[in-house]
Amino acid sequence: MELVQEIWISLRPYLVKMVTDAIISALLWVFLWLFKLLTKILEIEGWAGEWISNIHSMGAILAFAAFGILFIFDVIKLHKESH
């Protein structure tokens, strides 16, 4: 049982940071979904509409990248704090 507790104690800071980063990324997805809903209600025609649609698509990809980048920064910060 001590082994499990020791593993939990060592992994807990990383898990907390990972869950926090996942929540941030999920919120980005929610805002992107709201943005898409808004663009369906208030349609913009022509090149401006295409441009906005492309920005929305890039935002969805960047939400994945944000999760990875935030988690890497958090791991580096936790590593520096532990040493």
C-alpha cells in the first residue's frame, strides 16, 4: 500500500496540471463551438465568410496544440521546482 501511496504522491502534481490543461482546452472547444453557432446564425457570404471559416478550423487544431504546449510548460515548471 505504501508503494501505491508513494506513486500517487509523485504523480499527483502532474495529474492536477494535466486536468487543468484539459479543462482549458475544453473551454477553447466550447468557445469555438459557440463561434461556429454564431456564424451559422449570422452568415457572412463571400471571401469574408470563407476566411472566418478557415480561422475557425485553425482554432480547432490549435486547441489540441494548446493542451500539449501547456502540459509541457507545466512539466518543466514542476521539474524545476522539485530540483
